[in-house]
Amino acid sequence: MADLSYGINDYPALVVTFIVGAAAFVLVYISSLLRSSKSEEEVKTLRPEEEKDKSAPQSSHPKVNKKKHEKWNRESKQTFSHPWLLTSLKGHSGQVLDMDFSSNGKFLATCAEDRAVLIWSTKEWNQKQHKSLRINVEFDHASFVRWSPDSKAFIIQKVMENMVEVYKLTKRPDGWIGEVTKAITFPKLHEETVVGLGIACNGKFIMSCSEKTDLFLWDLKGERLAKVDTYLMNTYCARISPCGRFVSASGFTPDVKVWEVCFTKSGEFNQVSRAFELTGHSSGVYDVAFNTDSSRMATVSKDSTWKVFNTKIEYQKGEDPHLLVSGKYEHRGTPAHLALSPNGEVVVVAHGNSLSFFSVLTGERDSCIDDIYTSGAITCVQFDPLGKYVLAAGEKHVRVFHNVTGYRTAVVSLQERLRQPGVSSAQKERMQQQIADAELFLAGVAS
């Protein structure tokens, strides 16, 4: 009974304890539900902001990219402009290093660091689109490109292999380039960087010259004809004259050396003999250029001067070239390049990323075109065969300019010729028409 009475007496206490515990549990559970509900409401309240924040980078990221893209597009669409500019030849993806016109004037070949040679049609320069053909250089790139006299082949100087390579091409019925195939690779003779390459207009020999003192003459099959020591300590430039008789080299010394390449009457190679020298500079000569008939030569030196010489001389009798005119250009610390117009009346000096046009008649600078490229210097400058245009290579394209200075010098020289005695009426009429055409052109081109 004692045990039974103990359980009966304690029963209300157990019930009370159970009820209190259950109530506490219910309260905790309800509180938890309230907190969960409040948390969900907070989440619901914050979710739009959070989603907005989460979506903000996604929505703003395209805007950032768009701005960058738009900026890149603006920069890429920014093109150099100048009143003298005819067009820009764009197709290379690397810096353009050299260019050369075919003898018939129909094609321009350019080579660049992108391991390609591009052949352009010169008939389409007045149009927005420019026709070109790409020839890839396997595992290498060309530093020089030169057309053969018959315009059926071209040669390149490969940089890595340091060898001359010949490419032959065929023409389609419409006159455009057909198939281009690699024909010959010359033996490697130069150990140093090649600074000059050329083919004689008579097709009798090819010249290559390194930056040291070794100048080689080859036949068209890659056989060595002769080796010449330039005695320049360091050679900067080497060229073949347009007449195919002379080879010139310039470099560290202030004198330009010119040799005559002699052949027998039967056309066999005979010898290379010293012809004459161009003197007068006080420092090394960066570049040398000829006019069409090789009667004039131009030089540009580290001493900030350029000169034009009369080379129509009897050098066999010891006659030296005559200095015709000299002028100054702005030397900008980088090697300058030079071009002489076909008629010998205009000198163009490429210094840095600028072109300076000089009149050989007066020696005065006619005009200067600055900032032709946004980065890097001009690598090559050249007149077209008719002297109507001046081409500058650099960066990834070639700028083609009107030779406005040439039109101006033509007017002056034609007017001078009209005043000379012995001019026939037919000649006067023709020259007057040429003057009128030049003046009409100049009137339409802003200076």
C-alpha cells in the first residue's frame, strides 16, 4: 500500500511536469516557426535587391565589354588621313619590311613579318577594295622582295635561313596571277644579316649583301659569280642601278662605293671593277637611290643631310660625280630611308614616321607629312615607275601618296624649257598642255 499510495500521490505532479514540458515545447516550436517565417519574409524582401545585385554584374559586364569593344572599334577604325593620300594597302598582319614594283608596273609585291608575300594589282588603287594574292613563306619570313625583269618571277631574302629563294608564277588569261611555285633556293653564303638584294634589269645577275662587308653576285640559277669586299666596316645598304651596270653600297663610312659589273660581248660574266665614289658626307650613309636612267644618285646620311649627284660621267677617264644639290632633313635617331623620283627632280626622305619631300631643282623642302604610322618607323619608301605616287611601308600596311611635289617641280622645269631656244611649236604645245594638266591637278589637291 505504501508503494501504491506513493504513485497515486505523485500522479498530479507528473501530469503537471508533462504539461509544462509540452507547453514549453509548443512555445519553442511556435517561436521557431515565427523566426522561420520572418526569415523567409526577410529573404523575400531582400531577394529582389539581391537578385538585382547578382544581375548587376551580369548586366554591367556586357556594358564594360561593349565599351571596350566600342573603344577597340573606334581605335581600329581610326585611319590616317592626308590630302595627298590616295589609299592604304591593308592585308598584312605583321610589319611590312619591303616592296617592289614589277617592271611592267602592273603589280606591287610586299613582304612582312607575317610570313607572307602579297602581290597587289596597281590598277585598283582608286577603288576601296584592293586585289591581292597571298604567298606564304614556309617557317620563315622575307626581309626583301624583288621582281624579275620579265615579271614572271620574284626573289626573296629569307631571314631565319638567311638565303635567297626564287618563286615562279604564271598568268591567267585575264592577266591576273595564277599559280605561284617555289623554284630555287640559293646556297647559304652570308653569315650576317642581309641588307641589300636586287636583280639586274638585263637579267644577267643577282646581288646580295650583308651588314658586314661581303657582297655576292649570283647568276639566275644560284651559282656564285663574284664576291666583293665593300670596305665599309658595316654596310647599311646595297643596290643595283636601274640600268643594270652598277652595284652600289653604303655604310658606316661617309663614302658610297660604286662598282661596274662587266660582261663579255657574248654575255658571260667578266669582272667587277671599281667605277666611282660619292663623297661629301661627314658621317655614315643610310641609303642610296637612283633615278630611272641611272644618271643621278641620291644619298641620305646620319649627318642629317641628303645629296643628289650627277653620275652621267666618264668615270673610265677618272671623272668624279658632280654634286647637284644638298639639303638637310630632321634626323630622329633612327636610320633614314630615301627615294629619288624617276626623273630625278624629287627626293623623299623617310625619317621616323614622317616623309619629307624635297625639290632637287631648289634643294628646299616642299612639304612634310608627319605621324604616318602610330607606332614604329617607316621601313621602306619608293616611287612608282611613272613617278606619280610615293609609297611608304610600315606597321601592317602601305600608304600610297600623290607625288604633289613632282607636279610642282614639273611645272617649274617645263616653264624653264619653254624659255629655251630651239623649241619647236609642237614641243611647246605639248609642254603647255603638260603644264595645264599639272596645274589642274594641283588645284584639286590641298597642300
